[in-house]
Amino acid sequence: MRREDFQKTIDGKQTDLFTLKNNNGCEVSITNYGGAIIAIMVPDRNGNIANVIQSHDTLDGLINSPEPFLSTLVGRYANRIAKGQFCLDGKYYQLEINNGPNALHGGSQGFHKKVWDAEQIGDNRLVLKLTSAYGDGGFRGELRISVVYTFDNTNTLTIAYRATTNKKTIINLTSHGFFSLSGVANPTPTIEQQQCLINADYYLPIDETSIPTGEIRFVRGTPFDFRQMKAIGKDIDADDEQIRNGAGYDHCFVLNKREEGELSLAASLEDPQTGRTLAVYTTEPGLQVYTDNWADGFAGWHGATFPRRSAICFEAQHFPDSPNRSYFPSVILRPEEKYEQITKYHFGLKE
């Protein structure tokens, strides 16, 4: 990629491309436009290095992408809020409706469309910062956020989030990486033969508009039982109401935790063809798993094309529509508190 293809002035702020390197010859490239991860270059079992995340190779491509959240940061509120409405301290707030009847990922001008302040520290660390004004996207409170990306010699990409507010508000941040362990290509292969484990005994059923029904359902006997490795495609088209509602998998899994906020395994992924593996660890209580059910083969990074179900997203987060479900883990942030989250993506090999 050419760094200059990501350099532009937008609303008086400069965009750029930053590349993190480790001692293994692997790289991660990130732009401060939306915090989008542009490339994750890791080897297969034969030593062939390829990009395993979907994106674009120019800023214009990213800005105009048919998938607006393609491997970007999302916020202030990742996932959906029913009818874009919630109540805080007796006052109702109305957000932009941008996904059917609901609000999704902070709206059309959410954090994925912001130019973040950026500072690269050495070869392997990038710090992004953003101040989100009171009323931004319809949310209460001025929010100050920092997101730190670190890529180490174990081929682990760590994303650490921190935020503070001057008024009581809600917050739910994540990185919406579209992972293709086989390597992006023209066309990028399907994920359906990849083997997946999700460390969750329960998941959240959704209605026909993808809002949680409020039930927390046991995965046993359902297509959502990934407690042992199985092919993603095994049950992805099952005759099941929840599969129909999500057009495949687009559900939040309730991660197994021994204690709140512990950094623990959320999911594992293996690609039999290349031997590449991915293990996801997070402090978050939930993992939205999305199997790229709506992609149409659009073009992206260096001529790669992205057909339906050619990627899987592991979005570590709090639960969808939590502001309207008092028994879900709280997403409220107060001025005297700090929002903190850590999610790790470890890329490895299985011989």
C-alpha cells in the first residue's frame, strides 16, 4: 500500500496510514480515519504471508465502502438500540435510525467516520484519541476516548480502550474486524469450512429487526452451540427462527466468565486450508458474532472481492439494547468512572 493514498485533510484534520511491525516480519496497518484496520499480514503453514482482514487500499475506497463499518472502530454504542431510544435519569434520548427501525453502531456519522488524533510510538504501538462532543450522535455528555493498538512478537494484536465523560452517559465500543483467515483474494473464499469455538453457554435471541427479545437462551440443542469446535457452515442455514432472523449468525453470545471484567477466551477459529488460527480474548461480557451475511462481492484491498460469508466478525462488547434492559450488564458511564476494555487477537498456526 502507498501511505499517501491515505493522506487527506478532512474537516481540518489529517488522515494517515500507520504500520505496526514485529520481529517475525508480520505487520498490521491502521488508519486514523475511523480507526480502520487496513491489513493484518500473517503467514500460513507454508510461510506464505497474506492479509487476513477485509478492507480497502485507499482512503477513498474506505470512505465510500459498500460496508461502512468494514474493520473500523464503532461507537458511541456498538450494535443496536431499539427504535434509537433510551431513557437516562428520567429523560428520553432519540438517536438516528439507520438500521431498519433501530439505531446501529452510533449512527451513520459515528466513530467509524471520525478522524482520530494519532501518535505512533515505536514500531509496534499506535495511540488514537477522540473527543466526542455533547450531543454527538444524539448522545449525552462529552466523551474523551483513547484506543491503543499494540502488535507484539507473538503475533497478537491488542486493542485497549479507555474513556471518560463529564456527564452520565452510555458507552459500548468495539472493533468491527472482518476476518478472512484464508487470506483476502478475488474472490475471498467462504468461511463456512473454518472451524470455530465460542466460549459461551448462552446467547441472546433476536426479533425480526435484530433486537434482543430479552431472553437469555442456553445454546445446547441449537445452531448456536459452538462450545466445541465445529464448521461455521454446519448449521448456518438451519431451519431455525433465529438463523432466519439473522440471515445466518448475527447474534450476541454471553461469554463464560469466572468474574466480571476478566480477560478470558471468547472464541477460537481455525482455517483447515492454510493452517492459520485466531484466538480472541476479551474483558467484555459479550461477543457479537456476524458471518458477513449481506456482502455482495464488492471489491476492496488490491482487487480482492468480498462475497457473502467470506468473513467472520468477533465484536467484543456489551449486549445490544442494554440501555433498555436493566438486567443486562450496565453500559452507563459516570463522570467519576473510567470505561476500560481490552481485547486481544492472537494469530497462530495449526500444523
